[in-house]
Amino acid sequence: MVVQEEVKTVFVLIGASGDLAKRKVYPSLFSLYKNQLLPKNLAIVGYARADLTLNQVKKRCMVELSPDEENIYDEFWSINHFLKGSYESDEDYEYLNYFIYKSVSKRTNRLFYLALPPTLFEAVTSHIKRYCLPKGGGGWMRVVVEKPFGKDYESAARLTKHLSSLFKEEEIYRMDHYLGKEMVENLLYVR
């Protein structure tokens, strides 16, 4: 009888050395972790061009901790990894896929979170599709696009067409933290 390896979940943060990752994504992931809202079998892989170690990323993302949270913070970082790589290099994405396969699990659900400038979305998503899909009985695949989704209707439509050519609609999540910004700023006026 062949026993299959359990399917693990890997959260790949592309742009892990940037301001969005430092100020928002890593602190949010830690908050979810300490409140036990993340899957038990989760691995987090930070990927960026910066020549950093995981310990340097941890120090950059330091959040205010109560004394009883220090151990939890260290536990959280024990499920993290960091890889340096280009956003446009075939070899680096091949290595990212190899790293996930060898270091995390052969069978993985993969969530790619793009904390990048919008100018890199097309190149990065093309590389993810080409090199980083789960294989061999792996799990599901998701891509989260964070940032302004285009600067106007034409650029948003172009990006939508590009993403639709690579992934199924249920695999794409779009987050625009500027969407509705003017409405929120003018909430008192609207009331």
C-alpha cells in the first residue's frame, strides 16, 4: 500500500522585501498565526530581489510584542523561508518551484501573493504559470494581485485579459486598496 504525502499549503509572498510586505502582509500573517487562523500545515516563502536572509526580513518586519507573544513570534518565523530571485528570470522561478517541492512538500496548495509594482504583474504571473504550478497530485493554485489594478480602464482591461489567459477566474483574487478611497474620505459629506 502506497501512503501519499499530506497536501501542505504554501503562501508565496512575491515582493517580500518591500514596504507592503513589511508593514502589512507579514504583520497580518503573524496576527492570523497567533490567533490560530492559518492552516496547521502552512509554510510561508518570501521571494524578492533583495539580498537578505530570513533573519534580516524578520528584523525588518518586527512588530510590537507583549512578553507572552515572543515565543509565538519565533514560532511564526520558523514556518518562514526566504529566497532571493529575479522577477523575470526563468531559472529563479524554476528554483522557487524546486524549493517548494523539496523543502515544503511534493504535494502543495499554492497561493502566490503579489506585493509588487503593477508593472511587474504580467512578467511574474507568466513565470508562475510556466514554472510554479502544483504537479503530481498537488492541490489548488491561487494568485492574489495586490495594488492598484491598472491606472485606468484600458490598463485594468489589459491586465484582466492577461490573467484570464493564464488562470481560471476562481484562481485569481484582486485586491485594490485604493478602490473606494475617495468614498471613504468623503464619508462624512455623504452622510
